[in-house]
Amino acid sequence: MGAGAFTSLIDIEGIHHDEFNYAEPLPAAGLFTPLQFQKQLRLIEARRLIVSEGRSSSSAAFEVGYEGASHFARDYLRMFGILPGKDRLETSRPRRQG
């Protein structure tokens, strides 16, 4: 969603631009702050690197811009419900057909 669409949402809701804090999320609309959105994009890309390319969690963390592996692991667990190392192991196992 571009900045114009965001402004249009504000206009539709009748919120005055000077009263609106752009750093606050709009939970009713399902929107995130720019930092929350950026974090989600980083974590999604990191998961792709771990699952699809077989990267280690620390390699993926640094690749997407995290400075610390422990902070990355905590955010990863919060978003995906599994630690990155465990996710890598579970997705790399051959699936049994039943």
C-alpha cells in the first residue's frame, strides 16, 4: 500500500493529518507500523533463506539485517511459533508418505 493509499484511509475516516500519529498502528484495519512491517518482511525473507536455501539461522539473521542471533531467534519464534534451527531441521527432513 503506497503512501497515497494510507493518506486516503485517513481521509475516509475523517482523521485530521495533524492529529494522526503515523507511528501508531491501525489495528482495526489490520495495518502495522512501518517498523513492524519491516520486521515481518525481514523474518519472512530469513525463513525463506533457512527453509529453501538451507542457511543457518545466524547466517540468515545477519543477511536480513539483525545484529544479534538471539534477538532474531526470539522474533522468529514469536512470528512463526518455532525456533529457526528447529524449523530448518523439520523442513529438511524427508516427508513420510502415508
